[in-house]
Amino acid sequence: MQFRTLGYFCVMYERKIPLNLNCGLDLIGEVLYGKWKIRLLWFINEGVLRPSELQRKIPDASRRVLNIQLKELEQHELVSKIIYPQMPPKVEYSLTDFGKTLIPIISALGNWGDENEDRLRKAILKQPLSDNDE
Amino acid sequence: MQFRTLGYFCVMYERKIPLNLNCGLDLIGEVLYGKWKIRLLWFINEGVLRPSELQRKIPDASRRVLNIQLKELEQHELVSKIIYPQMPPKVEYSLTDFGKTLIPIISALGNWGDENEDRLRKAILKQPLSDNDE
DNA sequence: TTGCATACGGATAAATTTTTCCCCTATTGT
DNA sequence: ACAATAGGGGAAAAATTTATCCGTATGCAA
């Protein structure tokens, strides 16, 4: 994310450390990094399409960041946004065909996490390495 | 990463925002987040085992962070570390059996990125969304 | 007319991660 | 004696990401 659009203006945050875009892993990292992006893609795939619904599904994320990350997903062509010209406003996101190709991968990530849930939970929550457990 | 071990002491950085460890995606995210971790796993899988070799393979990362992220990977049981008691010191990392189960997933990530390289590169580098390209 | 819902975004603060700079041990080679 | 290699880590700064607080607007209901 080099720049970030907020409305018609560009927030003047410009990267100081250049992006690495050398290999496929760099590229996918660039579009999937972001605390909530994978979850957003997942829920949109499941039919949770409207911003307010997504916010209710992901209550730990602030409204603001979800908007920003949705916009980045849109910019990266993984989701598309439809604005219905009506009042009260209605917006719906959906996966692009390109975005849909990510679903099997996200699914694999989630499955690996689920299959190893206990082990991961222990490893993540345990106290840091000390002399005893090395 | 709730805490971080540095030697015998614990750096007093304690998370203020609690971890989400609700689903598999949260869990895998917790062990794979970190700018260089996937690359570390990948290179170790390819036989680049020693810290100095890894540093040469990933010159954009500082020596320091690689050490820290390797230690976290070790704590999460994805890699194991062998210290050869000799001078000059020699250390080798290797994937644990658990860590090896991640390789197909990392491979899938990298392939997706490679397959869509041009499109991704354009999407990442293009100017932010303006009125014209929505 | 206050309250709630929908949606969006600016400005700024806080949190978190990564980098930078300096330090350490010990061995080998010049 | 000095530099280069191997392996580390502490402290603090810088970079980046996320959160908080405030505001805009419309329409509907009590």
C-alpha cells in the first residue's frame, strides 16, 4: 500500500521503505497484508456484502479500518463495489472473478489453522522460550 | 506475539489490544504475520539453513529482525534450531514436521502470486482510485 | 426534535513492527 | 594489532498500521 485514497484526496503517507515486489510471495503479501483483509474476503464470499453487516461480523475492527481495507481490496481488483443511488445509502461489495481465485487459498489457510488449533493455541500463548523448554 | 524473548529477559512489550484467536485464520495469521516469516520458512525448506546464509538471501531485512522472527517461528514450533558447540559458532535451522505441513500452503500462495504477477504489479503500483477508474 | 440507522471521511493518537546503531564472545587470517 | 567471519542482544528511533474521535449527509420512527 503505497498511497491511500481517502475521498478525493490522497493522504500524504508515502512509503519510505521501498516495496519488495520481486516474487509471487511479495505480491500476494502486498494485497493480503492488513489485519482484516482475509476475513473481509471470506465474509464477502459467504454473502456478507454490506459494510454494516461486515462491521457486525468483525466487531473488533473499527469501522474506519474496514472501509480503508475494503478500498484497498477494491483497488487491487479483488472486490468490486456497487453503490445503489438511494436513500438511505446502500453499498454492496462482491468478489471479482480475480478475487474468487483466492478463496481456495484462504480456505486452505483456515483449514490448516483449524486442524492444528490446539497446538497453535498452546504455542502462541505459552510463555516465551526459556532455558527449560528449548 | 504477545511477548518476545530476548536472551534471558523478556522485553516488556505487552499487547494492549488482545489477540483474536477465534478461528483457524486467526491462528495461522498469528504465526505467519511478520514481514519475513514466510520467506524464512521458504528458504529453510530450500536448504538455506544458517542465519548468515538467510541474511544474504534476504538482504532487505535487518539481521536483527531475522533473528527475532526466527525465534518466534521456533517458539511456534515451525522451525527447530541446532546450535553446534564449536568456534566459530555454527547454527542451523530446519523445518519441524509441523512446519513442513505449511509448505504446500506457502507454495500455493507463491504460485498464485506468480501466476498473476502482471496484474498484481499493476494493481499495486497504480495510483489510488480516482473518479475515472471506478 | 431527539434518536437511530445507513454511509463516508478528516485529523490525530496509539499501538505495533521493523530498522538502526551500538555492543558482546571467540576464531582465523593479514 | 586489526579486520573479517561466525553467532548473539539492548535500547531507541523510525516506519507503518490501526484505533479513536469527530464531522458530514439523508430518511424514518417515536
